[in-house]
Amino acid sequence: MDALPLKDILFYITAIIMVAGALLTVTVKNVLHSAIALIGTFFSSAVLYFLLHAEFVGVAQVMVYIGGVVVFIVLAILLTSHLGEEALEASKRRKIIAAFFALLISVLAVMLLREISSVTPTETEDFASLASIGKRLLSTEDTGFILPFEAISLLLLISLIGAITIAYIPKEDKPAGDK
Amino acid sequence: MTLQACLLLAFLLFAIGIYGMLTRRNAIAILISMELMLNAANINFIAFAHYKAVDATAGAVFAIFAIAATACEMAIALAIAIIVYRRHGFLDVDQLTELRDPDV
């Protein structure tokens, strides 16, 4: 038997880490631990993006998800939990139903994937390279993405202002003991 | 490493996310499961861009927009989680029934 190419070995290692991290994320009792398991999943999917030659998306994954979203989540968990709180557990019945749906989706996935014919990678010269992404994002031609780019910037600004407005406590309704 | 393997991985992540979403009772844990599902969608974008796309850069740009939209959504969702905790002192979705019609 031929030795597997390095890329395949890396892919399988990444896939195993990703699935294990995801399983840990949904099964550990402590929410903080599941946020930390989520870092493993995000990091291994960043590695997968690198394997698929999407370097910029991989870097964005690490910066936005691990550097931003997970930090958000950890801060929110720390702000919303108190010591000695027992972890919330779902009933056994609900767990069985959820596992059934998850299995159903996996079975459907396997059935669907058998229909897809095997393809070889396109391997274009500048596949999703930093330069081509930068040019496309800010190009005003027909194939450019300047309009969605500006729209998403506006969306980010609006949602950040919205988040601050939602979580802001007006001075007069501050709970007692809160300085 | 084939297209099927990448898609299968994404489907598995999505199924795990569904399981987490249905079994968790803490609102933030449900958001975490949702992140897993969104991540699965992103993996699909990149896998199809790599294996099948005529225009692969557009596939990567799509994934970037999806990442930005996720960041927005998390900011709002966590702000809501914090204000709910401030008001009720818990984040158990089984007990958060303010918006439910009491007659039903």
C-alpha cells in the first residue's frame, strides 16, 4: 500500500481534532470548558482552510473567531455566572431526541454525498490569494464586491452600536450596589 | 482529501451543532452550538470554492462575509444574554418564558 500523501494525513488529523473538539463543546457540563473546546474546533478549521489554499480565510478565522468571538463568549460567560452554580442539564428524553436528529442529518449527508461525483481541485494560479481577494473586494467592476463590502462595514458598525445600546444601563435604573 | 471528505466533515460538525442546540439549556451554550453550525457552512463554502468553482476567489470572499456577519450576530446575541441575566439572574432557556402566550 502506498503511503498517504502528507496533505491527506494532515487532513485526517485536522478532521479528528475538529470533530473531537466539537463533541467536547456540546457535551461538557461547564459552559466555560465548552468555550475552550470551541477554540480547538475553530483552530483546526483554520488549518483546514490553509490546506484548501484559502490562506486569507484561515487567518481571518483565527483573528475573528478565536481572537474576537471566543473572547466575547468567555467574557459573557464570566459576566453571567456565579460561583457554586450547578450546571443546567437537559432531560434524558430530550438528549435522545437530539441525538436522533443529529444521526438523521449524518445519515442524510452520507446518502447525499454518494451522489456527488469525485472531482479534482481546480488549482487556479491565484486561488483566493491575498492579492486577488484584496483586488476583488474593492473593485468597482462587475465582478467586484465593493457594494457588499461597504454594506457589511455598515452592518458591523450598526450591530456594535446596537450591542452597546442593548447592554447599557441608564443611570437611574442602575441596580442597588452597582456603582 | 476529497470534496466528499470535506463535505462529510462539515455535515458532521453541523449534526453535532444541532445536538448541542437541542440539549443545552444555557443561552450562551446554545449560541456556542450555533457557532459550530455556522463554521460548518463556512467549511462548505471553502471546500466548494477549492474543488468546483469557476471563480474561486468569489467563494473565499463569500466566506469572509459570512464570518463578518457572524461577528455582528454574536455581539448582539451576547448583549441580549447579558441583559437577560441582569434582569432575571439566570440564563436557563426553559425558564425564560416572558414572551410566551400564557394561554397556550
